[in-house]
Amino acid sequence: MTTPTITNEVFRQMAADHIDLTNSHAHKSSIGEAGGALLQAATRYTAFSCAAQSADKTQFLAARKLNVDQLTAQFRELLLSHYDDFGDNYETYLK
């Protein structure tokens, strides 16, 4: 599987598209349910991505701890950054 190169603008738009879809689901359910579905989809796709980038099942399984540790650290870093952003812009974002 090849990895296409995209611009930062395209990457940000892809993320915004996922957020827009999740917001539309939140209107039909709840923010918590929509966020949970997004998290389920993200983790499922991430496991697929790790498998697809592995040479074989043995390599995929051997990389489990490393991949989970790296991805968990990345999630934590991104969540902290966005949490701080919402803290700084709470009134603006939630009007």
C-alpha cells in the first residue's frame, strides 16, 4: 500500500470533514454517543492501518506494544493540546 503525500491544508480539511460528520451524528443522538462512535471508528481504522503497513501477520503482532504505546502517546499529546485550546477559547467555541 502506498502512502500519498498531501498538503497540511488537505490534512486539516480531512479532519474537519470527520468532525462535521460526527457533529451531524450528534444531532441525531448525543455528543457522547457520536464521540464514542468516532473513537471506535478511529481505533478500528488505526488497527487496520498498522496491519496494512506490516509485511505480514507476525510483524504486525510483534509491533503491537510499540504501535499501541506510540499511538497512545500521540493521542494524549493531541488531546492535551486541543483541551488547552478549548480552555483558552471556551466562550468562542461554545456559543
